[in-house]
Amino acid sequence: MDPFDDSSFGGFPIFFVIFFCIIVGVILFTVIKGTAEWGRNNNSPQLTVAASVKTKRTKTSGGTGNTGASTSYYVTFEYDNGDRQEFKMSGNQYGMLAGGDSGKLSYQGSRFLGFERVST
């Protein structure tokens, strides 16, 4: 059987079928992973703890040719015990934070809920 034979799978070459299966698999994996994270976050308690802003970073993707660019915003917080956790957040939330800010961090699982700055 020739893998490039147009008569396999109703006129589609086998490599098109394999490519289609890979694409569908990646989409299903992404949906299942996102749904599982959403469920874990919903089942986690909402916590508010003392923390400080350690680092901020952005990740830009796209923007080639006629496509628009998108930017994701991340902030790493450090708890009083020295542990650190990074959260993804909106650009508005990101812009309101500065490195070294101290306050009360509210989160649920991996979901950022808010940060209330405390003056020192």
C-alpha cells in the first residue's frame, strides 16, 4: 500500500488523515487540560495571604503578517514563608502592580483574584 495513494480513505491520502488526527488530538488535549484546571480552581478554597510582588513578565505571541499580536501578563508573588507562585492576569491588573509591592494576595487555586496593597 502506497501512503501517497489517492484511493486510500475515500480519496484522501493517508498523511492527510494522520495530520487531521493530530490536529484534532491537540485541540482535544487543550480543551480537556483547560477544563480540568478550571475544575481544580473551582474546587479550591479562596485564600487571602500576605505576599509581595517579586517579578513581572509578559509574553507576546502572534503579530506576523496580517495577524494581531496578543500579550499575556504574569506576576510572581512571594509569601512570608519564602514560597513563590506565579499568576496570569489582565493587563489592567498587571499595570497596577510594581515590584516590591506588599499586601494581601487573594487567589483560588491558580486563579488570581486580586491584590490589596498595604502601605508600609
